[in-house]
Amino acid sequence: MVAASKELRHPIKVVCHRTGLTAHAIRVWERRYGLICCKRTDSNRRLYSDEEIERLRLLKELTDCGHRISQISCLCLDELYGLYKKEVNPAPVTAPLPQDLSHDSAEQCLQRCKEAVQVLDTAVISDLLEEARLRYGQRTVLLRIIAPLVHEVGEAWRRGEMRVSHEHLATSVVRDFLALGARNYQLRPNAPELLVTTPIGQIHEVGALLATAAARDLGWRVTYLGPSLPAEEIAACVQIRKARAVALSMVYPSDDPNVPNELTKLRGMLPAHTALLIGGRAAYGYYQALRVPDVRLVNCLAEIEAALEEISVHSCE
């Protein structure tokens, strides 16, 4: 199994959201079985790593299948995953499946996805992504497989190494995967809301879809509006939804003179407490052209997550 990050960075509400466990259940398991080694900040907030969250998620899935927590709490991540695979696919397998990832890292899975894009094999890409989600977890698939896959396919198209059909196919598969594979999270009643779209003229939406998936994984309520909306429409939707933040993806074109004007107009129409995040391949150039404060540039999904967690903390203060 790919090693999940051991960095302690997620508060208990994110852990509850991703695993389906209550804070009370997590504390009971910690006390009785010594499962988790969380860390407390100077303000006494408990922080957990991605590895710990993945372990808790698997334990929750297995106890829902009837396993006793006292009997499985001592298992390592690979053992928990193997047990879970038996539950979801109990029939004996005499030979490796075509998309078996039992000996692959996330980076090797990424390489296999790129090879499947080269031959326009939608089924293989979909199977690889679904198997990776089961094995590595949603966040690892987003950060280490889907995001770099989309970026590298886009760059290969720009260099002339892939056709536009390759880029369209990769986008289509990712869109369907994120839509069909989204878990039904139980949102907190006071979950902050994020509005996601692209500025008018920016029709590439895969970056916005990735931001949507990452935000939902952090416990945000997300309204995704599709691509290419004018500032007036975005601001009106923020008012209706009372959104705490807006995330805009900008990929192509990178030299539209109207985009900086749209961003400036939008920032002026948004409430002061509504954060405006921009990201994507073309975002840096547009960010440099802005002459307004309070627009935050995020260069990758990890930076989007960090920004949303910071906004969420401030929203609760």
C-alpha cells in the first residue's frame, strides 16, 4: 500500500467527515485500543494525519461489516485493506485481475493511466482510478493520480505529443469518476459553503471539478456552477447561497484581457468576508495582472486544502 502522509494537520471535524465516525467514537477507540497518536496545538486542538484518517476509515468500514474492533484494532494498514477487499470481493481470485494494483505505488498507477490515455482506453482508466480509490483513499487519488494526470496530459497536448482527443477523453473520464464516485458525506449543519466555477471565457472545467472534490472531502458544502460565468452571475449566486468562499479555475486561454477585469469586478461585488481563491495553469499570469487585494492564488490542490482549512477555522471563531 502507498504510504499515506504522517503529517499531523487535520482537526477532528475533518476526521469525522472523512470516516463517518463521531468524535465520541474516535475518543473511545483511542482510549480503549490506543489506535491514534494525535497531537494537540498550543490552543489544545487535536490534529490527525492522512494515514491515521485512512486507518480509521477502514476500521469503520470493517466494523460496519461485522468485525469486532477489539479484534482488528491491532492490524496494520495493509492488513486492514486486505481484509476489506475480502469483504467487498469475497470470491476467490486465481489470477491477478487486469487492473490489480496490489504491487503498484500511486506513481505507478499514474503511469498506467497515462498509457491508457495514449490508446484512448476509457475502461482501463476508469478501472484503475476506482481500484486506486479503494486501495489508497480519495485524497491520495486526487492529489497523486488525478491532478498530475490531468496536468501531464494537458502539457503533452500543448507540446503536440497528444491530440486534443486525448485531452478530451481524460477530462471526460475524470469528470465521470468524480461525479459517480463521490461519497455521501454527512455534512455538519454549520458546514461552510464554497462556490466553484470558472470566469467567463474559461471553458476547461476539470480544475474546478478537482477543487470541488477536494473541498467536499474536507467537509465543505459545495455548489458547483459549471464553467464560464460572468462576475455578476457568480456574485448573485454567492448572495443566494451565502457562500464563505469562491474558487475559480483558469486553465486556457492564458492571455484573455477580459479575465483580470472580471476578477477585479467580482472582488468588488463580493462581501468582504467572502474569500476569493484562484488557481489553475493560467492563474499566475492573471494574478500578476490584478490591481486589487484579497485575491488568493493557490497553485495546487494541497494549497487549496490549506486555504479552505484556514478559512474554516476563522469561520468558527
